[in-house]
Amino acid sequence: MAKEIERKFLVAEGWQPEGQGDYIAQGYLSANETAAVRIRIRSGHGYLTVKSNVNGVTRMEYEYEVPLSDAEAMLKLCQGPIIEKHRYLLPAGNGRQWEIDVFHGDNEGLTVAEIELGSEEESFEKPEWLREEVSTDARYFNCNLAKNPYKKW
């Protein structure tokens, strides 16, 4: 069973990424109170992901690479607008990394940083550009940003 333990934070206004980052387009084929089924294109590769919806920072996650042409076709089947963002990776110490997502389109203006951990109790260094934690705020789940984009808040 695949578990994801992830903490999510807002990023300070004015934070500037270094480099190009990876462009990501993703959409949701299904999202309900139990799970979300996502299709994603990143760096010329397609991925199908199933994530459980639970409160807290731990959830089940299953991800599989799919042919790019299939991912492109599945994106056209998605509910709501496609999530578009650039992802930047920064070292976080202890072999961890920050994934900073700068959103575009209907979620323009939103920048979120995530870190995956080995346990819910694992400590980590918080850079000065982190702001409030939103790990359990469902509005910031990507599946919900597709239904209720940031620009509508």
C-alpha cells in the first residue's frame, strides 16, 4: 500500500523561483468524498493517480505512468478546468525536497509549497518564505481547485 505523508504551506508573496521549473497540466476524471482520480502531464510523460481523500496529512496514493497520447486524450475528459502550474524543486535537508507550485489560469496568484515526509511526526526546517500551513484545508487540494478555482474565492 502506498502512503503519502505531505505537509502543505502557502508561500510568501514576492518569492521568486529559480530556473524554468516543470510545466504541469492536470485534471480530475473523478473526485468525491472517498478518492480523486487525476491525470497529469509533466515533462512529456503522462501519469494516472488515485488519491484517497482524508483529513490530516496522510493518505493513500497510487500513481502509474501512462502513454502521453492517452494522458492527452484523458485530459479532455476531465471535470472542471485543467489545473496548470509550474513546479520548482528545492532541497529541504535530510534528503527531503520542497515542491513549490506556482499556479496559472483560474488559480493564478496561488503559490503553494509541499514537503513529503516519512512520518507525521518528522521534523523539518521551515524556510523564511513559508507562510501558514494549509495541509488540512480542503480548499487547497488540487481536486478542489479544479472545482472552485482560487480566483473565485
